[in-house]
Amino acid sequence: MANNSLGVDAARHLQDLLLGTDNVEDFLGRLAEFSAATLSRTTGAEIECGVTLQRRKRTMTVAGSSPRAVTLDRIEQTLGDGPCIEALRTKSVVLLADVDADPRWPDYQRQLAANGCRSTLGVPLEIGDDAAAALNFFGADTGLFTDDIIAEAAGFADLAGRALRLAVRLGSFQSRAEDLQSAMEHRTSIDLACGVIMAQNRCSQDQAMAILTKVSSNRNQKLREVAADVLRHLTSEEVRTHFDA
């Protein structure tokens, strides 16, 4: 059951998000922004949120409350393990309370520390039988994710999951499959654009992602839109990615 402090306001806001978005991907993007704002108010500190989508055992960052949140979430996807992926695997909340003290994911934690992140919280979000998502919260300090905050985040994710599952049931199965496939394809477009930047600038993947993120922030555009611009300059034909339906 959702934490009482969320009240009916959060449920109403989630309903508004569903009514105001056309597909799953846009809903997850706005959900990340709302989730980050909700926990930021509660903790009194800046909390960022990324969204990881899992479909057919493939995980990918599909949304974030900010370009930086997408970058932080993507570190975990690149390494293939961490609190968010563990939350998806176990279907339970996973806390990384201190990147310097926890022994579970040393490579991941070193990269988080280098990016100014000291703690994270992975919260699973059920979508349906063939897909799941997780909210990945990032804090710049330790001690932010207290028991009360964890309970609130879990309750909020439960509300969000219920809202999203209802929307999925009301829509056709094919529409849901297309939405999830679209989310995966947009993420892959970002990866392709990173590859182009790496080749052009002879830089690392992290540096290429930082370039995309900076352009996204400066233009106030979504990462996928910036990536599409990069790919359009590469070829006159539309670049498409493919996944099994």
C-alpha cells in the first residue's frame, strides 16, 4: 500500500500524467521528473531520477528527470549490474547507501563517485508480464534515503505501477508492444549517435555521451532528438533500429 504521506494528490497527478501523454515512453519521462521532484521535496535535497526499462531480459535507460540523470543511469546499464538492475531482478527496493562503504558494485560505485553521486535507490515498477521498469534515484550525499523515504518511494512506485498497468490494459496489446519497442529504439539511436561522436572526435563512450548531454541541455531538447540530428547529418536516409516484437 502506498505511504499515507503521498495522499490522493500523487494519485491524481499520476492520473493527469496518463491523460496528458500519448505513449508509454512519454509517460515514463514525465514520471521521472515527478518522482525526482517528489523525493527532492521530502528529503530537502536535490534528488534525480532515471528510468530503466526491461523487456525480454534486455535493460536500457529510457528516461530521466534531467540529462545528468540519464547519464548516471546509463553507467549502470553499461556495466550490466547495480542497484537498479538488482531491483528489477529481485522485484524489491535496493539501496546503495554509500558509494564508498558498500562492497557490492565497486566499478559502478567508483564511476558514481566520480560524477558526484554518493547514494542511489532502485525501486521496481511493474508494467506487465513481458516488461518491467525501475526508478533509479540518485543523491549527491549519503543519509538521504532513510527508511521513511524508502517507504515513500516504494509507495509512490506502487501507485505509478497501478496507473501504468491500468493504461496498458485499456489499450491494445499491439499498442503496448509498439510503445515499448519505440522506447528501446530511441535509446539505441542515442547509442548510435554516441558511436558517431566517438569516431569523429576519437573520444571514449563516456565523453561522447557527455557531449550529447551538454548539447541536449544547451538546446533544451531531449537526448533522442539531439541523437536524431546527429544521425540525420550522417546520412540522408532515415536511420532505423530493429527489435523483435
